[in-house]
Amino acid sequence: MTMDLFDFHFLSLLVINLIAVLVLMRGIYYRYSTNRDSLLGLTMFGMGVFLVAHLLHDIEMSMGFAFGLFAVFSMLRYRTESIPIRDMTYLFLVIVIALITAVVPAAPLEILLVDMLICLLARLAETRLLAPRTYNKRVIYEKIENIKPENHHQLIADLRGRTGLDIYRFEIEDIDLLKDIASLRVFYHEVAQVQEQAASAKVRNSDAAITLGKTVSKES
């Protein structure tokens, strides 16, 4: 028994899935992560899951075929390198969008609204409404006496004063007692990151103005 693949229903669902995946990945994920490889991989994964789910959901599959399909996906998963939890979350979302679009017996407009709702929730989760965005850096610290638990508040105050970052906690990664240094992982809020970028841009503009002024003076 054959079936018509390129009918209007299939094409409309394909377009809806493509729009939803692109909004999620290009409009939301890539806005906060510039990893193009993950963008390409997750986008194509969402399209592939949609095609497989839509073309096979009306077919009666044997138990052996189902387990074989599961084994293929498992092999692909376990033979790849581990990915961050954030990428795993977006991987789950593209699978959810693909499955909803492919198998839910609803009108295309209703499916589109559900997909956009998922994208909206992902966009809200990326904002500071859920939690403030934080950054971290690795720092080599030489005041070894401040790594003692009773001096941690002094260590944070010292790092804040010397870096200008809104550091709220740190982790000790390594201690070298021979050199009296410690390797720290410091965590700071997004506001400080924005201020740091603005200050750096201001310094660069000032340096450019000074250089331009010196050039004009030499020419005159």
C-alpha cells in the first residue's frame, strides 16, 4: 500500500515545523550561543525527527524494527561527545516540536500556536525573569591566605575591587603551595559584564581619540 507524500497536509506541517525550529534555534538559541555547529546539528535533528515521525506514525511497525530504530538513535547518542545541559534542553525542545507537529491530530494553525508557545517559554527562560544571567572566569590568585574559609569574604571583596566585576561566589580549582597561588573560578552577574564591556569600549574610543589627536598634531 502506498500513500501520497507531498500532499497539502504534509507540506503545511513541514513548513510549520521548519518555522518553529528556526524560531527556536536561530531566533532564541543562537541569540545567546554563537555555536554554529550546534545550531546546524539541532536544526537538522528537528527536521529529521519530524520526517521520520510523520512518515512512520501510520505504519504498523514490528517490535524488532522499533527496537532497531531505538538502537540506531542510541548508538548515535553514545558515540558522540558530551554536550552541555543547555544544548540538551534545546535538543529536547526540537524533538518535542517535531513530534507535536508530526503526530498530533489537530489543525495546522493550532499546531503552529502550540509550537510558538514552546518557543515563547524558551525565550522567557532565557531572560532574567527566571534567573539573572551569570558569567564565570578562571583567575590565578596570589593572596593564598585568603583561601581559608574564615577569609572568603575578604577574598571576594579583594577580587571585586581589583576586577570591577560583581563577583558573588567562587570555587577553588587548584592550590599550589610551592608558588603560593590558587586557581579560582569566579562567578559574576550580567550587569557587571555589560558595564565591563561599556568601560572597555570607552577606553578603546579614548585611545583612538588620543591617537587621532597626536596624528593631527604631527601633520599640522
